[in-house]
Amino acid sequence: MKVALLLGLFAAATPAAAAPLDLVASHAGERGNAAAPVGLDPSGFTGVKARDTFSGDVVRILQAHCQSCHHEGDIAPFPLISYRDAFEHRDAIRLMTSTRQMPPWHMGPCQDFEGDASLSPADIQTISRWVAMGAPEGDAKDLPPPLAFPTTWKLGDPDLVLSMKDAFTPDLSKGDVYRCFVLPTNQTEDRWVSGVEVKPGSRPMVHHVLLFIDTGTTSQAKDDADPLPGYACFGGPGFDLTAGGGLGGWAPGARPQVMPEGVGMFLPKNSRVVMQVHYSVKSGVMEPDATSVGVYYSKTPVKKRYRNLPLVNLGFKIPAGAANYPVSASFSYIPVGLHLLSVTPHMHLLGQTMDVNLKKSSGADVCLGHVPSWDFNWQGSYFYKDSIPIGPGDAVSLIATYDNSDRNPENPNSPPKDVTWGEQTYDEMCIAFVGFTVDIENLVAAPETAAYTPADFGLVPDVR
């Protein structure tokens, strides 16, 4: 993969999100069923607080950490809105929370991230006590107001909606399909974008989406030459990304992210957004898809452009049988002052751990992201609550580990074989995309820098 392509990507291929598995069959799912302890008085349980009921603390934990996915029409396979919902899945809830498989949050605590869905030990203990005492409902008068979930766009009505001209049904008989769809913006002036939201047409079939910007005519020519909607684009979108770059992407489970005030993504006038959709054969679905994109313009002046650089290793080979194989990547020297806004780790099925680190010129080490147990089924971008300054002379690196042994249940090859970089799920990748702004940039005073690429600031990764 060319460096130009890597510089334009916001995030790498990310798979369909895994859903919580209901490991214990419910025998009392109906409210009022004789087997369900509806209205059970918890006061007789030693050491159990009266608020350890669904109407007390439990529903509030579900609202804060679970219901954003677990409501009708979203990614989770069942809702966790009502007492009936929670009681039916009580054993699975206890198991998945006590083992920290749910809520899906796969970053270690070395930095504070926006939207951290992980539960505190106290929350986990509350859920365990609630289940252990029979999952009482409590008093309905204690229920908080229900949450409202948007039925269309989660960020509200977009300023610009980009839609596929025609629905597309991929032929998955020979494996996964990568297809690019050209979405003209028809904008006569440059725009700054504060956020994008992708609405998949077929949730089961759409594996992930990446959004690229084409300021030329190549993508349209490719589309015109293909009789089907869009054009085949395995790997990248098939044009130089150094001018336009990208607008982000989507993977199931990811929530749309709004840029901090004063920061935006650049959408040049008369450009085209090229939407690369990965359709997965594993979904078992083959149906028409009409994925669309909502674009949200910045409402305040933008002083800095949000850019991404990949920490990437393209030249590794993970030997067959290796159970803890390390792969590294780096920027050995940062030439200008930056502020880091986000980190996006990416590996495939053999990935186990990843650490992204900052080495200060003073010699100090700073953890930028720690993935203690990689989960191929849940991937996303992690935005820091407070941006992290990087000074000239600092270095950024990653170290990832892979398990290519027959003891890895996720290993796609049996028996194991050597694995290298590649786009297919059974290949591997080693990338962490680092989102940043440049300290010296002030787009109000020097708007021409909006078109600068990371390389214009001397930022070129050590591609191996």
C-alpha cells in the first residue's frame, strides 16, 4: 500500500461489531410471570441496599453504559430498556460485565478518553448483587425518565446528505466485496466539517465504510467505466489521496464523533466523497444496500485542520506457530509541535495487544494508548478528553503482538501459516492512526495551509 494512501486514511478496515452473547437461556422473560421476582422486596438480603434493584441503580447503569447500543433498531441483538428486557438477560449481563466483555471498551486506563463506556468496579458489584438476589424490579416510582434515541441521524439533521445514486447488491459468492461509490458534493465553496455520520443501508452486510475525498476526476471516470453502481476498489480508492485525504469512516458500534471547537476536517469545493464499502460474506446476507452519509459543517471558525498519520509497518511476516510475535512501527522524529486528539488501533484476527507510546525529547515515556486484549470484532477511534502536546524532537511508536499459533481460536488458518500485510481478513495489519493538529497552524490568518498535507509539515512515517 502506498504511503500516499496511508496518509489519506482516517481508519483502516474495521469489522462488523460483535454483539453480547446471551449465554444463559431465560426461563422467565415475561413481566408478571410466576418465575420472575417482580416487586421482590430486597430488604431481607443481608448487605444488599434497597437501591440494588432495576428501578434503582441498575437501570441507571444501563442508561449510562448500555442502552446507546441496546435499543430497538441499533446494533445490539436485544434491547435493555425495560425491566422485562434486563430480567430476561440477567445472567448474561452479569457474566459479560463481570468479565468486562461488555460494555465494549478495549482501551486500557493509561489515558482519559471521551465516551469511555467501561464500568467501574462499584457498577459491576451492583449488577452482580442484583442478579444474586433474584434481579428484583423495585419500585417503579424510582425509575428515571427514559432516554430518547434518534430514529434517523444521531447528530441531528445533517447540513449535507450524500446518497448512493442506485442501490447495489454485491455478489458475495466468491468472498468479500470492496466497492467504491462516488458521491458528488456539488459544493461551490470550501467547507469545514465538524463531523460525519454513516447510515448503512444493510447493517448485517456492511462490514465497514471509509470516506475519501477526490479533488480530481479519476473516481468519476472509474465509476463511468463500470456498468454497475460504483466501481471495484479492493485496497484503496484508486486515486492519489495526498490532496483530498479523508473524512473518516464507520464500523458497527462506533458512534459519530464531533470535532473539538476550532478544529475541522477539510472538504474542498467541487470535490467528490468516495465511499468505500466493505461487504462481508460472513454476514450470510446478500441484499440491496443503499448506504448514505450525513455531513455536518462547522458552525464556528476553524483554526486548525484535523489530520491523521499512520504508525504503520508494511513489511512484517508473522511465522506460523509464533504465539507472541512482536511487530513495531514509529515516527522516530517529530519536527514540529503537535497536539494529539485521537488514536485508532487496527489489527486483524491474530492481533493480541497494542501499545502506542510517546518518547519525549527529555527521555520521559508517555502512554498514548494501551490495548490489553485486542478484539477484532470491536474497533474504533478513541478521542482524548484533553489533547496531548508533542514537542519537536519527540517520537511516537507502537508495539503490537500477534498469536499465529493453533492455540488462537481466531486464527483463520488451520494449520497456521506465515502471515503478512494484506487487505483480506485472513491477512494482517499493524497500524495505529494518530489524529492531530499542528501548533503553528492558524487557518484564520493563513487559510492556504488548509490544503497542506502532513508531509508539508515534515511528517512522514518510518514505513517499513
